[in-house]
Amino acid sequence: MNIWNFIKKDWAIFFKDRGAVLWLFILPLIFIIIFSGLARLSMGDAGASSSEEKDDRAPIAVVNLDPQGAIARQFVQDLDRQPAFRVQLYEQEAAEESLRKVKIARYLLIPVDFSSRLAQGQAVTLTIVVHPDADASTTQTVMRLVNGVANDISLELQILDGIRQMGEMQANNPAVQSSFNAERIMQQAKEQFERSRLTPLISINERAPQTAEKEREPLLDLSQSFVPGFCVLFVFLSASTVARSLLEERKSGALRRLVAAPITRAALLASKMAPVFLLTLVQIAFIFLVGATLLPVLGFGSLSIGQSPLAWVLTSIVIALCSTCLGILIAGLVRTEGQVSGLSSALLWVAGFLGGAIFPPFIIQRMPVLNVLSRLVPQSYATTAYYDVLTRGKDLLDIWPNLLILLAFSALFFFVGTSRFKFE
Amino acid sequence: MSTILEANQLVKKYGEFQAVKGVSFSMDEGEVFGLLGPNGAGKTTLISMLTGVLQPTSGEARIGGFDITREPLQVKRLIGLVPQDLALYPTLSARANLNFFGSIYGLRGASLAERVDDVLQIVALSDRQNDAVEKFSGGMKRRVNIAAGLVHQPRLLFLDEPTVGVDPQSRNHIFESVQKLNRERGTSIVYTSHYMEEVELLCNRVAIVDQGQIIALDTIKNLVAMLGGGVIHVGLRQFDSALLVKLSQQPAVQSAEILPAPMESKPDVDAEAPESAISLIKIEALHSQEALVNLIQFINDYDLAIASLEILEPNLESVFLHLTGKKLRE
Ligand SMILES: Nc1ncnc2c1ncn2[C@@H]1O[C@H](COP(=O)(O)OP(=O)(O)OP(=O)(O)O)[C@@H](O)[C@H]1O
Ligand SMILES: [Mg+2]
């Protein structure tokens, strides 16, 4: 027997059922759009931080502790001249406060001795203070651009410095005057250029804000916040699709026919899982595709799959698997189809809420009771893994414990479900 | 003739309740074997065990030489099941249903298409094959239900009450299909029903099942012969055991016995007027016509009042009544 026959058959049944299709594809879409819209209304512009990448003149917060320094001023001007940025100057306290209240996602700190050290050809360090929940890819972009501007300035300084040195040498020793021709100057400039590449005068580091962990408010980053959660919510709702299709099969008597066919019961259950599992993967791909294409058109931030496509793919597969196994568990525990659409669907919504699929997990986890409860539902590990991959730029090495827990849930669900399910 | 099926002391318990109480029988290849019994007799339970849908509580059975519990996959390759309830995907077309049920037996491509064409023809539904099953009439659904058990050409086919709720036209189609399968393809068939006419028409041998047990198993001819010269049921007032002895000594009467009072007789009426109570007497006759004449004479002689009189026809219905004192269907 070939599992594809089961997949084709169940898909044929599924796609004849308008309601089921609506549930799987259209509803998540509506949810994402409505929630993103609501969130945007309630948070004003601050929430739209992920659109920084798109907007030509996205604001970048800068704290200049060296306001009198000429080089610092020039640096800020140069930064502001970048097509991607509009510099907004902050006092340091105000910047920290804004970061804490998630009005900004990150700020650039120019140290007090910036100009004076550079003037003497000494290295300085710029700091980007980043909210821990800020979108990692946006941070990367900001770092790159700041780095570019800093390199230009330090090159300029080093060349100027080189020429000044040559001028001094020339003044002290007129004998070598003849050797200061254009060629020599070019050569000098080139050497300086090389040197500045290898040992840049200005370096940048990234750090978290000084505020204590607890005071900080998590960053709500519209699409990046809602899409992964809703994806998990709806993927787990499809557990009831598995359960319903199994119970329907039993009720119609078709299951009895299948049990009388030369197929083991385990293979039979697996063949009932496979169509929904694959459909769930399609559903995930669809949600992300919409998140990446349609949301920006509607004026929300675009959705990326994070820094590690592999981590995203594996997380998606494990989540889909866990939800399908949950479907087998439900089929093994409930008696009627009515209970699947009633009680178990309600429980899936509650578990989704606890698991941070409706409000992001870091919000749920800040409430003591919910935090404990949330650890009991697989959705928590699913949403956390997604958020880590999608918005925190983490990869497989960081998230594998969550995936392992989800696999353990899957095995448990499948085992209990198959041993409890009555084929008659 | 080789044996295709052999059941030995099969028992199925649902909790404390024994639905099948030690059933044994065997069946030859090419036979159409009837299971006749009233509602709840245990026919479906028995078939479910034989087809691997239910585990027997105890006992064993072999199909095509394979043990049903130890070699289920080998057994399942030989058999086909047409469940009592419709077992189809209503939103899919007849053809899609048959394609799927054929494919789970490993059929594919051209050979699958050929077999599906073939069974559609057998159940006379070729012209409606692309319609969704849910749009079919009850009889047509039944026919698709049967076809779905045939696609893989099983050697042994279990038909569990295939004609329930079927119009006469579809019923005839089904009978023809069953006969054709058996005669032309040599398919062995277990046919379950509580319609004795069907069983009489189709089956070589019949097991009469009641309360989880086979109470008689033989060819229809031999079963009917159990009625001997015929059976007469007569209801008489003011009858007693002394009269019973005299009645059983009448010429052409082989035996006479008083049947237990039927459930519907009201006990309070009996208590008030015991003399008017009706006794139901079963008379097995050597020759029913002669025995009847003698019976009338006897009634006249003893001045008895007849409450009811029934001469059982020589058919399975009568055999069932004769064996159990119950009607096959109420
Ligand atoms: N799953 C079950 N749990 C408990 N009792 C059952 C179950 N299935 C059947 N029974 C009981 O077992 C007995 C035999 O049922 P079965 O369905 O085998 O009868 P049947 O001969 O097929 O009847 P019918 O002609 O109505 O189909 C009945 O008394 C029924 O109530
Ligand atoms: Mg039955």
C-alpha cells in the first residue's frame, strides 16, 4: 500500500470541504491582518519599527556625548546624510527611557572623547545599545551603515593625518622637498587607506541596555510579533482536523474496511496523519508568504524567516508534526466528532493563548500563574522557537532544546493516542 | 474441494456480555455460506472477528490456511469485506471511492482502472461512476458499498446484510452480482442476512445463528427436512398435560409439546381466569395434512376451543421458529 493514495484521497475530501479550507488558509490571514492593525493603532508609530528597513528615512536614535567635538558633529551629519537614516538626537537618559518603553528599538552612543581621541589618531569605540527583543536583521543593517560612515570618516582623518605628517617633515627638512610630488602623495594615501582597513580607528560594539531585565518592556514588532504566534495557533488548531477526519472515517465505517485490508493499524494512523501534516506545512508556507508579501503592501512590516532558513524549516516541520500527533491524541481521547469541534477546539485556543500564540510568549511568561501553565503546553515551545529564529536571529544551535521538547510531546501524543484509539 | 475457512470455538465478549459464544464451522472454497439470524444474534461480531476487525476473546480461525490472529496480513490479502453500514466517502465519486479501496490492496494504473471498470459493471453503475456517492439513492449506495469490497478480487468475500434498506430493483441487482461472482469467478462468499428468502435463493449451506450460537447448520434442503412432515402450531383453551399425551398419540403426529407462554400474555388476566388461558402447542407431523385432519377431530372430541392455528411452511423461517420458538423478524 502506498501512502500517497491516502494523501490524495484525504486531500480530495478536504478540498471539497469549503469550511475546512477557509479555516486552514483564510482565517489565519484575517487574524494576522486584524491583529496587526489593532496593535498598530494602539501603539502608534513606535510599533512599526520593522519597517525601518523599508522606509527611506527611518529614524535612528543617536546619543552624542561629545556635542562640542567637531569630528563627532561631522559624523552625525554624515550619518544623517545617509539615504536610509534620519538621525534623532537624544539625551542618554531619554534614550534609555525610550528603549525601556519600547519607543525605540536601539540607539547609537557616541563617547565623550570621540573627537579628541580621533584627532590624535587614537582608536575609539561606538556603541549600539539594542533592546533584546529587537529585530536582529534590522540591527545588522544599522550596524553596517554606521560602520560604513565611520570607515569613511576614519579614512578621511587618517589621510589628513598622513598629509599633515608629510607637511611637518617637509618643513623640517627642505632637502627632501623634491620627493613630495603627486605620486608620493598618492602612495601615502594608499598606504593610509590600507592601514585604516586593517586597523580601523572607529570600531562598533553592541550591547544590551543598562536597565534591569524586569523593568524592560518587550518589543512588539507587528508582523514579526503576530505572524509566528498565529502560525503556531492555527497549525495546532489543525490537530482537530486530524481527529475529526479519523472519527469521521470511523463513523462512516470506512475505517472498518481499512482495518480489514492488509495494513497494520500503526500504518493506518500514519496514513491519516500524513495528509494533514503536509497540508500544515503548506499552511505554514502560505502564512509566511503572505506575511512577507501582502503585509508590506498593506503598510505593515514585512516578515522575514530570520537568519537561519534551516532553523526555520526544521522548526516548522517539528511544529507541524507535533500538532498532527496531538490530533491522534484527541482522536484517542474523545468519543464523538461533536467533542472535537466543541471541547477540544476550545482547549486548543486556550493552549494557544497560554503558549503565547495570541500574545507573544514573553508577555504571557511575565504573569506568574500563566507562566507556569504555559510550560505545560507544546505551543509555548513552538512560539518561543519561532520568535527566537524569526526575530532574534537565533539558529539551530540556540533553539534545539525547544525542538527536542516538541518532539518529546509528539512522541507522547502519538503513543497515548494510538494506544487509546478504538478502531471500532 | 479445499477448505477456505475454518472457525473453532470463536468467542467474543463485550465486557461481561458474550456476543458470540463458541462458534465453530468450516466452509469449502467456492461455497456461498449463509449466516441467518435475528437482530443482535452476533452475525456482525462473528464476521468482524473473521476479517480481523475485532480480536476474538478466545478460539481460533484459519482462512486460506492462515491463522486470523497470528497472520492477519496474509488473511487480509485473501478476503474482502462489505460492511453492514455504508463504508464509503460520501463526498467522493463512486469511481474515486473504488480507486482508493483498490489502491490499498496494491492495485494501480491500468490494472486498477480495469478492475474498477469491471466492478462498476457488476453492480451496474458504470453510467453514474463520476457522481458523488452522497447524491446516490440508498440502493445505489449499497451497490457501491458492495463494489468497494470486490475491486481487489478477494477469494473470500464477506457480505454483511448487503440488502438492508434496498429497493427491489437494487436488491435483484445485488443478487445477480453475488451469483455471478460465485459462478463465474469462483469467489467464496459468506452472506449474512435476516431475510430467509435471500439466504434460500443464494446459499448452498446455512448456519442459523441465535444469541451468539449456531443452532443449526446444513444445506437448506436438510434444514427444511428438519420440519419433517410439517409443523403445526395450535393455540387451545383448557388444555392440560393429560390431553397432550393423548394428542401426541394421534396418527400422523410425531410429537407434541406445549411451548412456553409468549411474553405478551398478561399475567394478571391469567390469574383471574386461569381456565381461559391459552396453551400454544407445537405439533411435529409425519404428514401435515393427515395430522391436521386428526387434530380437528381431536379438538371436536374433547370439545376444545381453538384460539389460533398455524401450519408452518417448509422454509427457513419455519425452521427458525421451530428451533427457537421465535420469529426471525418481529
Ligand atoms: N461494541 C459493542 N459493545 C457492546 N456490545 C455490542 C457491541 N457490538 C455489538 N454488541 C452486542 O453484541 C450483540 C451482537 O451484535 P451483532 O451486531 O453482532 O449482531 P447482528 O447479528 O449483526 O445483528 P443485526 O442483524 O442487527 O446486524 C448484540 O447484542 C449487540 O448489542
Ligand atoms: Mg449485523
